[in-house]
Amino acid sequence: DTVTELNWLEVFAVATSYSCTWLCTRQSRWNYPIGIVTTAAYSVLFYQWDMIALAVFNLYLVFSLIYGWFRWGSDSNTRPVTRIPLRWYTGYGAIGLAILALFLAANWMFNPAGISELNPIDVGLAVASGVAQLMLDNKKLETWSVWAAVDIVSIPFFIYSGLTLVAFQYIFFLANTVIGHIAWRKTMIPETSHA
């Protein structure tokens, strides 16, 4: 029956991931510890399904989440939401290229002959998610637009890959990007002097 066919690691990762994302929209710093547990689960799940770039990304994300925990500050004294200054867009692009290089290097270390076997959508999702996470860690409003793009591509990718529950989760994530954008915009400070 369907219940016994469920991948319980997938169920766990989806449940904790949505909790983490919901806390992000509420600007609660507690999204970070939940996110660490979630990313560990996803790293194992994606490795099991041969989505190597996303598995490596989730290992990288553990360190990003630790950074974000300290970067946000306490819930009572949190960083303000700001926009990304135009001059920083190039920097975020460079970070995306650095993340891409990290994934290619990590893949080469684990499987020197396998770089040509990497799925470009898997890699692209990992890179875009890494940039979006850095924006989130710095409370940049644009993070929700990048996450929306990731979600739109992820839905058919995970359906095609056979991770239907994860794909369904990304439908909720897509809706959550609208909720997060609206909620964060309401609290945004007008100036962009914060780094």
C-alpha cells in the first residue's frame, strides 16, 4: 500500500523543511537549527537518488545555516530586511560561480570521471539555492524572487526524478515565497546601508 511505499526520510525532510521555511517568513531565527536537521536529511536523500550536486549543496548549507544563525542576530535584535544595492548584483553572481566551482570540485573528489555525468538542472538548482540562501542569511528581500525561480524549476524536476513528495513540497514553497516577500516587505527599512 501507499503508506509502506513512502520514503520516510523524504517525509521527514519535507516536514522539517516546511517548518524551517515558515519560520523564515516570520523572521524567526529558530529556522536555522531546524534547517540544519533538514539539510542533513536532504543530503542523505539526494545522495540516495544520485542527485550529487544537491546532496553536496545540502552539506554546504549546514555551514551557511550556522553563518545565518549568527548573522540574523537574536529575534529581539534581528537584522533589518533590506534590498540588494545594484552594485552588489555582480558580487552575488561571483558567489554563484564560486558555489559552482565548489560543487564541481567536490564531485571531482568523489568521482573524478563523473563530472560529465552531473545533471545540469541538479547543479543549477544547487547554485541558485546557494545564492538565495546567502541572500536570506543577509535578509535581502530579493531572496524570495530567487527562491521562487528555484521552486518553479524544482517542481517538474523532482516529479520527473520520482521524488513526488518533494515536488509537492515545492508547490507550497512557491506559495510561501509570496507570503515571505509580502511579510518581509512590510518590515523593510527604507534605506540599504546594511551590509
